[in-house]
Amino acid sequence: MQSTLFLAGLILAQTLDMAIAGPPILVDRQTGEYLGNLSTNQFDPNSTSNPYGKYGSKYSPDSINNEYGKYGSPYSPDSANNPYATNSPAIQQNRD
């Protein structure tokens, strides 16, 4: 019984920690440059899903959605959209 309560408490604590921390973020592996929140929230100004935001617009040079940009091109070694990329963006847990 005690181990079941402990396990339930551990799962709850981990879930709360993830909920408080916010969505995962994308960063450039080499430079550490922040590339936006990896979320489906289209209203978050920092979300990769916001079509009008710095990190979600298909026209922004910092967006993984810009097919001509460093992080969105299917040919760039730094792109999230290149299966052969050598420096694709890293997904990190947001601790803010």
C-alpha cells in the first residue's frame, strides 16, 4: 500500500513539474540560440505554431517553418526539416 501511494505521489509530482515548466523549447545545438516554444498554441508569440510570430512565421529567418531559412530548409545542415542535418535544433525542457 505504501509503495502504491509513493508511486502515485511520484507520478503526480512529475506531472506537476512538467505542467509548471511550460512547453519544450527548441535551441541551436552549437550556439544555444533560442528558436521558440515547441507547442501547438497559435497565440503564444514564441510558439513555432504561431504563423505571425518570430519563431512560427514562414518568412522569419529564425523559424523552422521558413523553407528558405537556416532552420527550415530541407537542405540546411541546421534544419529541423532535413533528415540528414548535422546540427538540427535540439528539444529541451523549458525551466522558466
